[in-house]
Amino acid sequence: MAELCPGAVFNLSKTIYFTAAQQRIETQGLPTDGTRAILRVTSPTLAMAVFGHDQSGAVLQNVEVDGSRPQYGRIPNSDALIEMGGNSTGQAVRNVYAHHTRGWSDLHLFGGDSTGGVPGCQQATLSGNLLYRGRHGYAGHMGRRHLPELPLRTKNFRALRPDPVQRIGKTTSPTMIKGPHPAAEPEPCR
């Protein structure tokens, strides 16, 4: 599990990949306000911040994902800001505030390969997320709440309406926090 400190800002020059089943990325204490850790795109060529295809049990929760579209612009024909799903079971995206996507969507839950008419993505959950499109985003305007485009082939899927969330303040001085070796105990956040 990658447990991120509240208020920490991680500047992304490359996509974060879930590389094994049951991995989690979350902010310590699971806040749902402006203290969530921020994953911010800081590369002019990067559109996708998080990729979790084909990893059963992968969870992204209680973080903010900023695509930085106002700074870097739109990337035509690019991926969604967050790509999850694929041939997997039990993935979850919860209490995520995603905004300023540079691609076609804030969140894409991919249905995976179909076997005998049954899609590969099973029992996925989206809950409590707040998803915003950029001002020139696909079918939306800045500040308009929406649900992501979800493939019709995804089965046993639950999408719950977003809980009311307020964005409180902005980080003025980004801080990069490196996590410990996976086998080590995490240091407490300060």
C-alpha cells in the first residue's frame, strides 16, 4: 500500500502503474476534503496519471488527481487521466477528486476482454468521487459535476452519486515525499 501524507503534493513526470493485485494508493486517514494528497501531472507530454488495468483488488482512494490542463493544454486522442478496470475483479476508485484532464475523460473504467459474452472487468466500485472536466473537455464545462463514461460491457458495477466535497485552498509550495521500502514501516506524517 502507498499511504500518502495529507497535504503532500506528488509531481508526476510519468504515469503511476499498479503492478500487482491488491495494491492501494490512498491518503493517510482517508480525508475527503482539501487535505487529500495530490497527484499532479507536471510533464507537457503526460496525460495519464494513474494506470490500473488488469490488477484485481487495486484501489485508488482519497486522493486528488490534477491533470494540469490549464498549464499544459489538451492532448488530442490521449488516454483518460485515470485508467482502471481491464481483466480484473474487485477494483475500487473512492473519494477521488479528479480534474483538469488533458485527455478524453477524468476516469475510464475499461471493460476488459470478453470471454463467452462476459467482460473481464467484474465487481468494480466507484463511490464518492468528484470528477470535473476542463473548460474545453469532452461534453462538459469547467465546474460541472458528471459521472465518467463507463463501458457498457462492465458487469457487476456499482456507481454511487458523489458525496458533497469542498475544495479547500491550494498548495503553494509543492512537497515531494518519498515512500519507504515496501517491507519497511511507513514513517508518520508530520
